[in-house]
Amino acid sequence: YKVYVKYRSASMSGPGYYLPDVPYIMYFYKGYGLHGTYWHSNFGTPMSHGCVNLRTDEAGWLFNWASVGTLVNVHY
């Protein structure tokens, strides 16, 4: 995959959830992306609807480092 769009902050929603002002979103496939996470700190445990949840400070660093077109490899 590759990052195809970046948003410093945006709302995210889906069946059963609405999250305003999600920071540092970098979409890489359809509605899936890497982003900062303020609603939990339970990293390493499956907690998302398919996105990659990051600590907000780490997401900010990655957001500033990566550009549109950056390669994303997902391992699970």
C-alpha cells in the first residue's frame, strides 16, 4: 500500500462509532489509515476497525516524516 492522502485532523465514523478530531491521519487503503489515538492507551491489543492506532506523539512524528506516496507494509 501507499499513503494516498494526509489530514492533520478529521472526524472518523462508522457503524457504532464517531470520533471527532482524530489527529494525524494518513490513509493508505480505502478507509484504512494510520492515525493518532486519544480514546485509548491499550496499544498492542486489537482495538480498531482496521486502522493502525498510534500514540498521538508518535503519529505526529510519522505524519511529519511521511509524504503522500510513502510505502506502507502491513503485517498481522
